[in-house]
Amino acid sequence: MNNTEPVVKTQTISYSLQQIVAIQGQLEEEKKRLVKQMEEIDKTLSVFNGGSKGKRGAKKGRKFSEAHRQAIAEAQKERWARHNKLVKQIEAKKSPKKSKKTVIKTPVTAPATSEVSSLAVIA
């Protein structure tokens, strides 16, 4: 009778319908208690986190008027214009423009006929 497999004994538990309903009621009460406890924990944590970040305490987005958005856009364009102007001034100081050398091209004239004949003799 030396069997290497463990012996597992199972026990059948049967509940009546009334007992199942009572257990369900206890579980629902426990759930309500836990939910309330979680809400209290969330409130406590929100103090440390600077406010709630969850769905319940999410802030709604602010809506600006069209005129206000236009004013913000114009102000930003002015800031970028000043920035670009400063960048150009700094670049101008770093690398001054070199003066362009003007090259004057003279037209090539045909040599005189006597020079052409002498060149032909040499070659």
C-alpha cells in the first residue's frame, strides 16, 4: 500500500437557498464598507498629491473666447519675431559678411592675321 500519489479527500458542502442569500447579503455589505474605506483613503491621498487626479475629481477644460485666443496667438507671434530678430543679430556678429570680389571679364579678341600665320608656322 505504498502509493506515491498524495491522497486528497474532498468534502462536499451544500448550502440551502436561504444560506446563499444570506452570504450574498453579507458580501454586499462588506463591499459597501470597503468602497467607503477606499473613498476615505483617496481623500487622504489627495492631500499629499495636491488634489485628485481620478475621474471623480478631474477638472473640466477651460474654454477661451475667440478674441482671447486671437490675442494669445498675436502675442506669441510677436515673441517669435523678437526671438528671430535676436538670432539674426547674433549670427551677424559671429560671422560678418565677406566682401564680394568683383571679377571683370574682358572679352577675348581674335588675334591679328599675321599672328595667326606665325602661330601656324610654329606648330
